[in-house]
Amino acid sequence: MTTATPRADSRFTPVSTRAAWFGLVVLTLINLLGYIDRNVVPPLGVSLKASPLHVTDVQFGALGSAFLFVYLVTAPVFGVLGDSRSRPRLIAFGVGMWSIASLVGGLAPHYAALFGSRAAVGIGEAAYGSIAPALLADYFPERMRARAFAVLFMALPVGTALGLITGGVMNAHYGWRSALFVAGAPGLVLAVIALRLLDPPRGSLDAPTAPVAARTAVPSLGVYLALARLRTYRHIVLGYAAYSFGLGGINFWMPGFLERVRGLSSQTASVGLGGVLVLTGLTGTFAGGWIADRLEPRVPNARLLVSGVATLAAAPVAFLALTSPVPAVYWSAIAVAEVLVFMSTAPINAAIIEAVPTNMRASAMAACIFAIHIIGDVPSTTIIGAVSEHVGLARAVLLVPVAILVAGGWWLVVGHQRRP
């Protein structure tokens, strides 16, 4: 990266407050729908097995793997496109793509078609996941950015819970195909609305000191080599991978842990976790964004430090939740741990956006998506399962607080030693 390009056209007027909030609402609804679509499939396993498709356990697990693999592989491509092409059009394409894929899945006459449709969902979500945070950063100034990201990422806990509920209810009353129809259809409307979003110049609301890379110096996929040289970005993502290892592992194994180790029924475990997830996810996500924005003008690297402190504090509480046999204790500890864990969601994503040149942000988010999944939650569920085979699930899940401890400590160190 040599010479700098102009931050924005001097004739450009920042988006109005109304347009910025309209964009935030649309992007949040899309994000919410994306998490609903991801999580609508898990409740369908028994019905798919008993259906004419005769889906085996291995095939059912492969549906999730197909989505995640395509999501990881295509995210870097959309990251590059998102730094040079129309972002609203790419987002609209992504939303339309995953919506159509979900609808096709509901019509699937055989397993191969269902498998292909879930893989195609990964393409659509990769387009949105890579580009939306970068676009949102150009709607709001730095002083409001963590709060805006808190609104965007509240879709993670709420969408996950709604996806599980939607899949379960629709499957019970109307069959497994109806769940995919309900998850896919609304996206077609949002895809059209996404075309109305404004696409301001990259970095137009950032301080004059924010880095801008010359596009000619970072051609095509070579942008990822440039990103890998940025120390702060690289270390934030590595901490995020440890965070994703812990979060992905506990999300996958906690229902089984409560059933097998604590003796709860399947319904009690799933309903209890879903309710706690919504309340704590909203509370933690908004609290983290608000606190980080309030501290940022006075505390250097406040977003990294808030993420580090909250995540570090979550580790011993998560350990208590996984070791105490007393229901009042472990349910309370689960709630507190989730609030603390979700407090880092908004500020750490804002920190990623601000740690890279303004015209490389979509690529940075795409590389982050690839890294945190391939290092974090993709292997974590398998590793915990393998450890469980040897020492039991009660001990295997203790890898989760260890990963959370590593993430929080890593971010604190980076926050205190931040440099390019």
C-alpha cells in the first residue's frame, strides 16, 4: 500500500439521518432473516428421516456442512467485489439467492436437491455477511458505530432462537417443507428493498486520519495478503476465532449437556435455552455497543478493551455454569455468561472495521468470516465430541471457558499494544 486515494468525492454529502436509519433497519431485518434461515433446519431432522427422502443422520449433518463450506469459500470473493462494486446490488443478489435456494429446498424431490439448495444458501449469505458491515460503517460516524453494530448483530441471538422456534412449529403443524418456505419467502421482498439503499463513498464518515489504501496497490484477491500484514487486524481476528470456538461449541453441545449431564428433558432444555438466549443476547449486545461508544472518545481502543474485559469476565462464569449441579446456580450463571459474551459482539466488529483501510472493509469482513469459522466453530463441535468420547461430555465442555478466556485475554493485550 503506497499512495492514498481520496476519502470521498468532495461534492458528496453524507447520507441523511433518515436514510442512515432506513439502511440500518433494512440490513438488520436481512441479518435477522439470515439467522432464522440458518437455524430453521436443525428441528427438521426427525421429519426428514421419516420422509420419503429418507435422510440419514450423516446426510442431515452434511446439510449444515454444505452451507458452511460454501459460505466460507465464497465470502472472500464477495469481499473483493464489495470493495469495488455496488454494495446494495450485491446485497440484493445475496438475499435473493438464499431466499430462492430455501424455497427450492422446500420443493426438493430428493436428497441431492435438498443438499444443493442448502449449499446455495451459503453463497447468498456470504454476499451479505461480507458487505453489510462495511456499508453500515458508511452510514454512521465513528462515535455511533458500535451502537449501530449492536442493532445489526442483535439478529444473532434473536434470529437463532426464532429459527429454532419457526422450524419446530411449522414442522409440527404443516411438515418440514413449510418451514423452508416460511424462512425463504420474506427474503424476496427484502431483496427488492435492498436495491433502494444508498451506497456512499467508502470511508466518507471516517476521520481524516483513517487509513485508505490505493486500490491499484491491492489488486483482486491480493487484498487478503495486504490484510494479513496488518498486525491489529490479524490479532483481533485470531482472538475472534477463539471466541467463535467457545461460542460455537456451547451453542451446539449445551442442549445435549443439559439433557445428558443435568437430566433435563429435551423440551425443557431447548425452551429454557431459547428464552435465555433472546433476553441475554439483546441485553448484552446493546449494552456492549452503548458502553463502547461512550468510552471511545475518552479511552484509547475502548472497543477492543470492552470486548476483552467482558469476554474475560465471562470465562469463570461459564465454568460455574458447566460445573454446578444446582439448577438455580447454573441457569443464573448461563444467563450472566451469555450477557458478558454478547457484550463483545458489536464493539469487536466495529474494531475490525476501523483497523483496516476504508476501501478494504468488505474484504476484511470476508477474511474474518473465513478465519473465525475455519479455525473456530467448525472444528470446535467435533473436538468437543471427540474429547467427550474419552472423558465424558461434562469434562469436554470445559474447553469452552478455556477458549473464552483465551479470546478475552488476547483482545486485552491487543487493545493495550495496538499498532498497525
